[in-house]
Amino acid sequence: MNETALQLWQQTHEVWRDGLWGVDIGRMISAVAILFGFMLLRGLFSRYVLGKLHKITDKTKNEYDDKIVDALIPPVRFIPVVMGIFFAAHYAGLHESAPDMFSRIIRSLIAFNIFWGLHRIIMPLSHALRRLNEILTPTMVQWMFKFLSVLTIFLGTAIILEIWGIRVGPLLAGLGILGAAVAFGAQDLFKNLLGGITILAEQKFHPGDWIKVDGVVEGTVDAIGFRSTQVRRFDKAPVQVPNSTLSDAAITNFSRMTNRRIYWKIGVVYGTTVDQLKIIRDGITEYLQKNDEIEQPPKVAQFVRVDAFNDSSIDFMIYTFTKTTDWGEWLRVKEEFAFFIKDLVEQKAGTSFAFPSTSVYIESMLNGDAPEAFVPPSA
């Protein structure tokens, strides 16, 4: 009985001593305790240190430092985890039993945490560096920081792969051959990408601009993407237009108008006298010159002239510009102008507007020179 108990104790001691990967269970329990201690330290660090840092940034006037701190909190809170894994594994003796594996795991965690923090801080920095919008367009700045974000992920992944012995160079070469094959089937994608870069570089339009592309779309630009631009029509329906189409097309950007034009042809009846024509012309000219909502020469052209003798009317040409570019305000100014012209023509000038008509003049022949009617002979 004593020998049996002794054998059981020896086997128990062997299991305790050998454990996993040659590490005894006691050291493994201690390693878990060390890791738990660092996790507790992580909670205290987050509560007091990071909480204090948040209170400091809350006192500042700008909100960008708050966003940067919020972005860095998860990577900073991951640092005690990496430290706990390192010291726990080191105490357990993994650095001796599996040194290569231990080293790769720790270096991979460090690289992951560094590039995780860089990736999270990129977008808050894009908001903080507002002066770049004065040099580049906001959309181009957004594209640039998106590219930096993707580049950060790529570099971090490449470094971790190198740590595990996977050579990135040959892998990229193989992907390059595959990419060349894919490029033949993705020519439109690259063409649209270059078209988007052209749009941003030439600053043809920005999000929020009202544009018109003949035969394609007219509306307000919502967003400029890598492949297409979303334009919202005036019926609120979104339209995705390929960037290659917009980069090659003639685009009218109504949002960049300095003034809005009023160009009318107004016809009065032929019975209107010269004096009445002058009253109309001078009255419209005086109205335009005294109206504070009408832009004046030499900044813009302005004409009020008798322009043509039409089929059924004497036509005035009115050519002027409003100061406002807002469509609703422009319509209001035009309406008030139309009311004035209506009153001027009919009340002050005492004439009337012409409308399309056809006059037929019949001249009776009383002198007997009218030709005789042709009468076919009877059968």
C-alpha cells in the first residue's frame, strides 16, 4: 500500500514538474497570476492615468486633442497586456524552452500595438491639420489620409510577416504578376481611379457643388469616391457617375457663378410709337441702375435696347445680372422685375405686349383686271 501511494506521488510530482512544454504547473500558475496582476494594473492605469489625461484635454478649447487621446487609449491600454505576457512567459521559462517562438510572439505583439496606435491616430490628425485644406482640397486631404491609413496597415502586416519568417519581397513579386493579369480585366477601375485623381487635382468641383454634365446628370455633388462620384439629382435620387466620365466631360459648375444672368426678349405690339418705346427703354434702364440687387457695369454687362422687328412684335432685349447666386433669391428678383415691366408697359407707356399672330391682307380688284375663272368645257 505504501509503495502504491509512493508511485502515485511520484507520478503526480512528474506531472507537476513536466507540465506543458517542460514548464512545471507551479510556475504556470505563478505566470497566470503575473498576467492577472498586469491586467489589474491595466484597469488602474486606465482609470486614474488616462482619466486624468482626459480631464486635462477637456479643459482645452479645441476638441482635436480629445479625439487624439480617445484614439490612443486602446493601444495604450494594450501595453500592460504585452508586458504581462512577456513577464509571465519569461517567469514560466518559455524563453528557455521555446526561445524562438517566445521572441516572435512578443515582437509581433509590440509591432501590432505600434501600428495599431498609428492607424488610430491618422484620422484625428487629419481633422487637426486643418491648414492642409488651404493648400489642398478637403477631398484630396481625405484621400491622402485614407492612403496613409492603408499604408500603415500594409507596413504593420509586412513587419509581422517578416518576424515569422515570411519574406514580403517574393510575396509582392508574386502578387505583382497576379496584379498584372487582373489589371487587364480591371482597366475601367484604374481609369476611374485616375479620373478621380484628375478631378481632385484640377478642382473641377467639390462636395456640395451644383453641377451639370450634358446628357449625363445634373444635381448636387454628394461625395467623390475612388471609382465614382455620387451626384444627387434635384428629385433627391442619387446617381453614381464614373470618375472617368466626369474627368473627360464638359462640366458646368453653377456653384461657382459670380452672378446670375437675366436675359429676356420682350415684345410689344407694332402700334407702339417711338416715344412709347423710349419710355419703356428708359424706365427699365432706370430700374436696373437703382436696384441694389442688380450688379452694375463695369463688373458685368448690362443692356436694354430695342433689338428686332419680329413677325408680330417689336422686341426689347434685356441683359443684366443679379448680385445673388442663390436660385431662390434670383427667382424673387426676377419676379419683382417682371411685375415692374408689366406695369411699365401697360400703365406708364400706355401700350401692350404682343403675342404671336398672323395678319391676312385681301385687296379687292375694282378695276376689272382680275383674271377670269377657268371653266372646264362641258362634255
